[in-house]
Amino acid sequence: MQTAAASNSDPAETVPKPQVIYRCKKCRRIVASEETIVPHERGKGEECFKWKKRSDAEREPPECSSIFVESMKWMQSVQEGFVEEKLQCIGCKARLGSFNWAGLQCNCGAWVTPAFQLHKSRLDECRI
């Protein structure tokens, strides 16, 4: 009977959604996936920054230039107990971002705590 119930399930549920993985641009090692991303609410853009970082023009806040992820085993400086440090690719030592247990501010203005920030410019986004 269980096989009949399984065959009656919605076909949309059985087809997996396209998964996104992030690779180091330099050596192509996988450094994150869609499941490890920590979402954040978009901030109010430049209003959230100190006055020196603001421009005079009123404009739409840019798209986030980074992704925030969960702590992962390849992040050596996290495993060594540092509170804040650069995040380097374990394969080629390219700088991919940074982390801080107290948090970091995204370019959209949102504050993410704790923050494991990877810069999109240093990653290739691959759909599999």
C-alpha cells in the first residue's frame, strides 16, 4: 500500500529544485552551498552607515555584494578559535571574505551576527 501512496504523490515534490553551489573563482573548490546560506533582511542602504560613508544622491540600495554562511570545517581560522579573521580558500589560500563573531555589516546596511561573509566577486555561483 505504501508504494501506491508514493506513486500518487505530486510530481513537483519529487523533482528536486536546482541547487546552487559556490566555488572559489581561483581554484574552483566548493566553499558553500544553498543550504549553508544565512539569509538576512535587506537594510535601509546608506542610511545605516556612518555619515562619512554616505553619498548625497538618493538611489536604490545596491544588491548585496556578499553572502553570509554558517561556520564550516574548511574555515581554519574559525576552527583555531579566532574571534575575527580573513577567510581563505583551503585549496589556494585566496581571500574569500572574513568572519567576526560579533557581526559584520552587509553593503545593504543589514547587520549580521555572527558573520561568516563571502564576497560574491571572489566566488562562482554554479547551478547543478
